[in-house]
Amino acid sequence: MKKIILSLIAFSAFAVSCSDFIEKDERGIQTLENYFQTAQECENYVNELTKRLLLPNDWYTLVAPRVTNEMATDDAWMGNTGQDNSAHRPCSQYIITPDNMGDMNSVYTAHYYTIQSVNLGLEKMAASPITDAQRNQYAGESLFIRAYCYYELVNNFGSVPLYTKSLGTADLKLQRSPVADIYAQIESDLKESAVKLENVPVARNGRVNKWAAYALLARVSLFQEKWAQAKQYSNKVITEGPFALESDFLNIWNVNNHNGVESILEAQSSSVQDKDLGSALPTLAGARGEDKKNFPSNDAQDVLDGWGWCMPTSDLENAYLSENDVVRRRSTITKWGEAAYGDEVLNPTHKFSLNDNKSGRICRKYYIPIAMRRALDKKDGHLPLNIPLIRLAEMYLTRAEANYHTGGDALADINIIRARVKLDPKTGLSGPTLLKQIYKERRLELAFEGLRLFDIRREKDPTTGRPVIESLMGPNGTFVQYNLNSTDPYETANLRESQDKGINFNPGKNLLWPIPQIEIDLSGGLITQNAGY
């Protein structure tokens, strides 16, 4: 039986008789053999791949595991202490096993589903009767998508099966490939993507462009400690790309500033009322237990009432306070009873249920302002908050870290980032002190943007040479000890999420998540498990 991609028409049961339906030839059905015949078909296919990569309106498949990764760091608690936490607890508490992975199963499965679809599309579009320019665009976008999927897979799970051709059921005997091979394929895909997208206009909101490919090349080069290459690509994006830092840090996550001047690639959202195109993140990580009586309007229309997952830690807040970093702190964290930054008039004392919130804090980056709430008849599934995947500030911080390791001017780049949020420049720093400051600036700038877990796993403590996460987590970790001795009035008052967060971290295994046991079973044991699991 042919594989059906989609039907162009619905069954016309009311237009034809049963005998007509039985006797007439099947028409309007598209299969792998007759699809990819027009540029529109190819574009529709690639649009679907892009949606699968970003999925901002699907709370579980990719948004939840990405948020769960935040909860496994020193930046975030699970946060919601009133509901079942089984999706997030295995990673957040470092009790994850191959049979109990919470929502981390879904990112593995989803990305391989997308990779198979990318491979299939590339093969079919290579023979499609479209122009070379069109073929380059769709192939370039597809290659980026495959590279991003492997980027997340390798950073979550380490060695994973690598394949670049579509597979049939007889081909499913792949073993894990070395991490170096996976990164080599990521780099190859991104370089080819950039070349193919060279002449494609950049201003296509939500679509992959060559600068996204160069920026991801900079990131994966940094993660591999390829310092010269990280500097090369980050510098290219900074000096040649059409991007600029937002003058107001709060604008990066502004619901009225989608695809702003700093954005290199972000997941799109829309408040269109007859379709569920909104971002799931403001609901998943929004303040739980809002009440109209806590808003000046006393109007239920102002209430969003999120689910309350991924709440900021006081440890992260203290990192901002230690730098007197008011702008980034208030743009990232709202503490119970404080005015919502930038929304002080309509939400002067943002309050929510402390019984359901571990830390008494919410992530301001995920916040929907009151005026936007009032403009929506439907909220859930219609919240217009785009999610930045890559932005220009990261490139400055990447170049700073690369400069540190190659003898360049690292201070200049972090001071550009600091100047934007009205902080004095750092001077006279060198050696381990400078490297720690670069790490700190990444934390303060990019909190809750999907990089913290990967960063603390890869960053080396200049004192010990070991991954930074090892000094933070585990029984003697500084973050664990801080929490055990904390006097924070919110975190220590709500112990329904354990105060010893991170105590179960084991450096012998928890630098990666386990391979899902179901994947090992389906492979007949060809896929092996990560060490320690």
C-alpha cells in the first residue's frame, strides 16, 4: 500500500452515491510517488518540518522537555507544588532512569521523526521539477532543521544513531555514532545550509536563514571547544549580519516586538482567534493561582492563571543582585508582590498562589502583559509570545569566550552586553576571574533561553578543570548547600518541593540523560546505554 502524505480533498460522501464511490478511480490522493511536484508542495513540506522543530503551540512534545532542562539547573525549580510533577521530577531531582524519563522521552522521539522526514524530503526535492533557487532554499532550511535536531540530541543524550538517508523498516539496525561524528555532521549540514541560503532574503519571519546557520555553527563550535571556529562564526554574524542589540533588554521577549532587531531565529506565535497558534510557554510557565482581586481592575479578563512550572530560584536572583543588575533581574524574575516590570500600572503588585509556587517567583520573560490579555477573547492556545532560539547577544558572549581562549579581547564583548543593561564596564579582569565572569554574563543574559544546562555541563571550572555542574550539584555542591542553608522566606516556607534540589546528581552519569529504554528494546540491544544507567 502506498504511503499517503495527505489528502487534498475530504471524502465526498454527500456528493456521490456509494456505487459511484466504489466504481470511480481514486483521485486527489498524494503519495510519496507524486508529491514534491511543485514549489508550493515543497515549501509546505519544509514549513511542516520547521513547525516540528519549533512547536511553540504544543506544550508537551518539545516545549516541556526544554523547560524541564531548565529545572535541572541552578536557575529553576519545578515550581508547581500543587500538581503531579512526574513529567519534570526525574530530571529536576536527578533521579532519572531509562524507564522513568518523564517528558524527556518525547524530545528523542520527536527529533528522530523530524530527521527521517528531513532525509526523505531532501531526497525527493533533489528530483523535483523546481528551479535550482527554490531547491537551494528548501534544502538549506531542511539541513538546518536536521542539524538543530542533532544538536539537541547530542547535548541531551551524547552518542546517538546518526543517519542522513531515509530509512525503511529493514534498515532499522543503527547503532550509536560517536559524538565527534555527530558534531561533524551538524557542522557539515550548517555549512551547506548557509551556502544554499546565501541569496535567500533574511526578513522571512520564522523561516531559517543563513545567519541562523552561522550562529548555530558558532554555538556548536563553542560547545566543542573549537575556539578559533567559534570566534570566526560569531564574529561573522556580529559584523556582517543585519542584526543589532535591542536598546531595551525587555523588548527581546515583548509580545509586541516579534522578530525584533536582535532576533536571529525565533519560534512564531499568533493570537488569531479562530486557530490555536499561540505559544504554550506562557501557560506552562505562567503564574499559578492568579486572582482578579489582586489586579487594580478587579476584572477576571486580566487573569491568565498559568500552570506554574519552571519557577526562578533565589540563587539566580542573587546572581543578578551581586552585579546590581536591575534591568536583567526585573526582566527575568518577578517576585511575589512586585510590580511586573514594564507593566507597573496595570499589574503593580503581581500576586499568585504561594501555596502552589515553590519560590514565590515567576519568569518575567514568559509573562503576558495585561493589555494583551484584555485584547484576547481566547487565551489558552492563543498567547502571542514568540520564543527566541538564537539572538545576537549570544554571539557576543560566544566571541568573548572564544577570545578568552585565543588571546583576544574578551572584556570588550561582555562590556557591550553590560552597557545595554546600564551596568558599568568590567576592567582589569584576567585569567580564571575573567573566565568566571564570562560564564556569569551568559547566565544573567540568557537565563531561561534553553542554554543553562548545556552550558554548565560543558563549561570547565578554571580551578578544578571539571565541568561547572559538578561544583554546583551533588551533596557538596555549592547550589545544593546554598539551598540547604537558605533563609529565603518563600523557598523555605514551601517544602512540597524538596529543598535539597540537585543533591542526587552523580557526575558518573548525569552529564547526560539516559537513552530511553524503549529505544534500546526496539533496536534489539544494538543501541547501548549511557554509562551509569
